[in-house]
Amino acid sequence: MTLAQLKPYYGFSRLPFQRQIPASALYRSSSHQEALARIAFVIEQEALGLLTGEVGSGKTVAARAAVSALDASRHTVIYLANPSIGARGLYHQIVLSLGGEPRFHTAALIPQAHELLAHERAERGKRVVVVIDEAHLLAPAQLEEIRLLTNAEMDSESPFAGILLGQPALRKRLRLGSFAALDQRLALRYELPGMSPEETAAYLRHHLTLAGRDDALFSDDAVALLHQASRGIPRALNNLALQALVAATPSRKRSSTNPPPAPPSPKSPPSKGPRPPQASGQSATAHPGRE
């Protein structure tokens, strides 16, 4: 069975466990709500914050939910998704996002980025929020440029609020002596854990409800197994739950346990014996009680 066939079979209005969900419809676990509150604090204080977690734990989802709640007339959000752009690329993306034409020489590009950040705040009255995803892949030179970007007015204020999203290795890396200056500028750190067993069950119900099913499709034992296998990590749970729905369909069972019989060989001679009588209306290939 294909994923497209799941919708009519289970009566879904949309496929469950997909990431194309509005921020307002996201499931809010306790750790997700804590992450939202801390990101909101960092933005309010125009500080630098660090949000770490395992792959698929919901770091980017939490940041998306936080920035979607911001007033667009008072905030400018800059999302940097690819750390491979290099140190110059950080300034280039900031200038582009703020409506400028990036200057060619790095010596001119750096002050241009600082000027546009200051202009966005002083002239337009908007707070700039810079979200850097996959920050564990940032090179040492990029981390140093982020620290330098936070300097403004002789280190009396920050020209933007910054949120670093990365895997747990980033937290350990920033504690190294070579990054002490940046580590001390982090106003907030939060490690996003997996969901509890109760939250996993509520998460599954929430996504099934969004797909148009209010009843329970997963038994308690199935929910326990899904939680154990995914460790409460949302992305892993999405994948496993969708695979479980596919495996539970009857067509899937027939294809894996009862393959159709092979057709007779054309070289086999036809049977010349009398055919047994058949009941009226019953097919010769029907096998009652056998699926």
C-alpha cells in the first residue's frame, strides 16, 4: 500500500505525522513550551541564546513556533539554515535580509551589516531576530564573527537577538577555552529532551485528530513500543507511526504473508478427469476461511 492509499483506507482528511503543520496546530509538550518561553525571553532581552537537542527533537519547530508569534511590524526575522556559507556568508545573508546590496569586499561588507542592523532598530523601530540553524556545524571563524556582531555601542547593547540551534555537541564545544568569550555572552541555554510516555500518547492522538480521526488507532501496547523505539523524539516517532499504519493494512499483510499462487505452467497437460461439482454461485478458487 502506498502513502496515498492510507487516506481513503483510514478515512484521513490529510496524512498524519507530516511536518506541513501550521505553528498554531503544533503539539505543545512540556519541553516544547519551555523552549518557547526561553526563546521569547532571549528575543525580549535582545540577547544570545542556545537551544540544543538530538536530531529530530524539535529545535527548529520550536524556533518556528516562537517567531510565528512575533509581531511582524515590530520584528525582522533572519533565518540562516546553511552554516556552510562561511564567515563572509553570515554578513552577506544579513545584508540581503535587511534589503541591502552586499558589498564585494569583506572589509566593506562587515560595517555594512552593522549599519543595517543599527538602522533597522533606530530608524524603523524593529527588533532583529537572527536564527542560526545547524549551528553545531559552524566553523570557529563563524562563531567568532557571531560574537563580534553582538558588540554595539562599546558593548553596552546588542544590535539583535540571536538564537543558535544545534546538536548537543555544540554545548560542549562552546565550553572550550577558545570560545570562552562567546560562551559568556550566552544569556540562556536549554537542552530539548524527548517526550515522556504520556506525552508520546498525547502526541499520537493530536496528530490523528488533525488528520480527521478522533478514535484511537494505536493500542496501549503499540504506543509503548513506539515510545520505546523513538525515545520520545518527535521526528523518529512520526516515521515509526506512519510505518506502523502502513504495516497494519490488510493489503500489506496479504502481500507479506499470503502471496498469490503462481499461475499454472503452460506446458502442464490439462487434467482429463471429471471436475468435481460446484455449489451454485461459488467460485472455484474461493477458499472460505482462508485469507
